[in-house]
Amino acid sequence: MTACDFDGWARQQLLDVEAALVAWVPADAPAGLGEAMRYGVLDGGKRLRALLVLAACDAVAGDRAAALRAAVASELIHAYSLVHDDMPCMDDDVLRRGKPTVHVKYGQALAMLAGDAMQALAFEVLTPEGDAVPVALQARLCALLARSAGHAGMAGGQAIDLASIGARLDEAALRDMHRRKTGALLQASVLMGAACGIPDERAWRALSDYGAAVGLAFQVVDDILDVTQESETLGKTAGKDEHQNKPTYVSVLGLEAARSHALELRDQAHAALAASGLADAARLALLADKVVERDS
Amino acid sequence: MTACDFDGWARQQLLDVEAALVAWVPADAPAGLGEAMRYGVLDGGKRLRALLVLAACDAVAGDRAAALRAAVASELIHAYSLVHDDMPCMDDDVLRRGKPTVHVKYGQALAMLAGDAMQALAFEVLTPEGDAVPVALQARLCALLARSAGHAGMAGGQAIDLASIGARLDEAALRDMHRRKTGALLQASVLMGAACGIPDERAWRALSDYGAAVGLAFQVVDDILDVTQESETLGKTAGKDEHQNKPTYVSVLGLEAARSHALELRDQAHAALAASGLADAARLALLADKVVERDS
């Protein structure tokens, strides 16, 4: 697959995901709640989680309608975590995707409720009435998503993140934190896409390894960009980790070693795909490249 | 069924639910998160939602193991909503179930994360690996719970609640708010229990009506107790609604009319059960009585 083919594919996926979000995130939820939810999730972000779901589904020739729901659900979980993470009691941030954060625009109470409702909506989207998605797949997708979002995944990682402010972590502890905080949902996105098909045990394990490598690579690069880029490029406040005295791959390994580590993780992702036995994993390979080469 | 039989049954259910919560709410989630989650959900509350699930399951001779999971999941959603609702940006309350609220004890950031992780955990509990719960039932339970917790249910009701501070609502608007804020999850609890069996269309509709009536009755009585009871009896701050200038059934209807309305709703719940065609709905009938007759 050429980069050009990939870009065309990705553009189409993003259009589909955005249209689905517009359709499924309610404009008419009461008392401003729908507006705050839509503000928090529409028109922004790289949609990396959605692309991972859809590329993994393609790689296993899976159920596209189910994968689109999983893509939207993973973006809803990601978006809700940003809404809560930006609040004054957490990171206290005012800028996200180049716009005022949800609590700045709608107040803290509605921001918290919007995040809560976005999490619930993710599971609503995964469990449509009728036969749009086979019930066994609905249950599997809910199981994967819930575990990646909860105490063993994202929320657990954020709790470690909170507790690590001003602390010195070694690389193993840092890796554990990042695998939960960011990696778990990225890996689950790959696995949700895979679950939309019927991959054999070898392909499933390979996609799990791929997802773990890409998930960690994403966070290593995030740590690098936090010190090397301006807020304007990132669309969020740069230099935040150092300012908040949070341990990062840059503070623990140094900038050059962090860069090398990101490249190693990309190579691990590629190696996992090579071992998967899947014929059509080119999009996943290119997504791993994009994660490491991105500048915002 | 005598009241004495009911009390023995209820005691056993509460033991089972508490044991399941102890087993499933992780003690070892990282960085204090598990401790905050357990503090927020263990050793407290009437467990009305759990009892509704289990009584409805009994009434349809349903799958007890699945119903226990649904009972725990509904209590997790309820408990997370209290943790978030008590935070300074919402109701700013310091007392819950006679103890300091979660954010008072663990800080706001960990309280928000604990609530978030409790919501995810509810869906983890509903989607166990293996064949403990049939996958079609897992999907159905997730669908019911997500819709009752989200924008169309609890979170939507709380958004209306926020927006109605200082506002005058008529009874229809107040009913809409309460049906979402409290009623949706109580009704879903009944329906989750019912989904654990194979009720016919008539029984399903009757249980849905029963759940709606009990759900609303619960909130009418809550509004009454808020003005007639002391904080010590309630285990939470009394007089809060008036202090916060929130419309309630008492402020809209007056105390006596609110009491009459609660009795009417109990009668509606009983009538729904009578129309259900179910032979063994006595526990549900007694639960409706308890909801209306409670003093805390």
C-alpha cells in the first residue's frame, strides 16, 4: 500500500466516523448536556483510536458496521477522559484541540456530567437494538472496552499519574503507568477491530502485541512532543509535564533515548504484524509509522 | 409472602450483593483508586436497586448468577453517581451514608477517577469471560444499564437538576427530571432482573410500568424526607434541596399532596404487578411498600 492510498483510506474513515458521531451523540440531550458532549467529541482529534479499530477490522476482513460502532465508542471513551482530565481538580487545562476546554466553556458541573454521559454512550453505541451487531460481538466489544477504560486500564493509569507528580519513577514504573493510561485503550481499539472478524489465535496474539507496542509508542512520542513543540502546533498546552513535575520518558530516559525507544516500539509493532500471518496489515503498519512520525 | 419472609429474603440478598461487591471491586487497583472505589460503594446504602433486580429475577424465575451481576452493576452506577454528585462542582456535600464523602476523604481528583472507574466496572461485571452469563444476556444487560445511566437517563436528569436551581418547574417538568435522574436506573434495575428470565410481552410491560412507578415514588419520598428528617437519620445532609433552592415535589405540590402522590404511585406499582400475570411478584410488591414507607 502506498502512502497515498493510505491517506485516501484514512480520509474516508474519518468522514465515516465523524458522520457517525454527529448521528449518535445527541444534539437534544437536556439542559445543555448534549451540546457539551458534542463540543467535547466532535471536530477534533486525530481519531487514532478509530483508525486502529477500522484498520484492524479491515486486516481481518471483519464486520464493518460493528467496527464503526467500536471506533465511535473508543473515541467517546477517549474524549470523555480528556474532558475529565482537563478539569481543575486534575490537570486544570484551558486549551484542548485549539479550543477552550469543556469546563471552561460549560462549567465544571456540566463538564463532569458530559464526560459521564459520554462513557455511558460508548456502551449504548456498542449495544444497538435489532440485529445491526450480533449479540455475541456486542458483549465482546463491551468487555474489551470496559476493561481498557477502568481501574486496570485508563482510570488506573490516571490514578498512578496523579500519585506520581513530583515522584521519581524508574522506566518499569513509567511503562506500567503509560500502558494503562494511554496504552490500554489504544490496544483495545486494535482488539475491538480484530474481534469484528474471526482471527485465528496467532493473528489475535500478534494484533495484541502490535496494539501494545503502538500504544506505548504513542505515549513516548507524546512525552517528546510535550518538550519539543509549541502549544499552537499541539493544540494543547505544551511543556505541561515539566511544569507539573510529572515523570515522562524524556525526564527518565533523556530526549535522544526516548526518540530511539519510540523507533524500537515502531519496529516491534511491525514485527508483530509480520508474525500475524495476516495478508492485509499494511494500514496497521502505516498507522504505527504515523504514530511515531507525528509532530502534533 | 409475610413481611417476615421478605425481611429474611432481603437480608440474604444483601449479604450476597455485599460479598459480590467485595469480590469484584478491586482492593488492589493502583495508587489508592481501589480503596476510593471500595469506600464509595461498600458498607452502605439501602441497595434498593440490587433488591429490585433480584426480586424481578425471582418473579420471572430468571438466571440468578446473571441477576447478581446486574444487581452489583446497578449499585456501582448508583454509587458512582453519588460520588460525582457530592463533589464541590456539583452539590458540594461532605456527608454520605453517615461518612465523609469520597472527595473529602481522598481528594477531588481521585474521587472523580473512582467514579469513572466504577462506571466502567459496572460494564466489566456484566461481561464476564467464559459462560457465566449467556452473551445475548450480557449484551441486553449492558444495553439497559447504559441507556439508564446516560444522557437520556441519569446523567440527563442531573443536567436538568443543575439547570433548575432557582427555577420554577411545573409538575410535568419536575416529573421528567426525576424520571431521568432517579427513575431511569430504578426502572432499569427491574428490567435487568426481568431480562434474566423470559417474561412474556405482558409481564415485561407490567414490570416496566412497575419500575417507572417505583422509580418516581422513590424520588417523591426523597423530596419529602429531605424536609421532614434530620441529617443523622438520613445519613446525608437534610434540608439540602431547599437550601440549594431546587424545585422538589414538596416545593411544587406541598407536603401533603406529595405524600398522597407517593401513595398513588405505590398503588400504581401494585396495579402493574396485578396486571403482570406473574405468580410470584410478592417481593416486588413489598419493595414498593418499603420505598414509600421508608424514613431514611
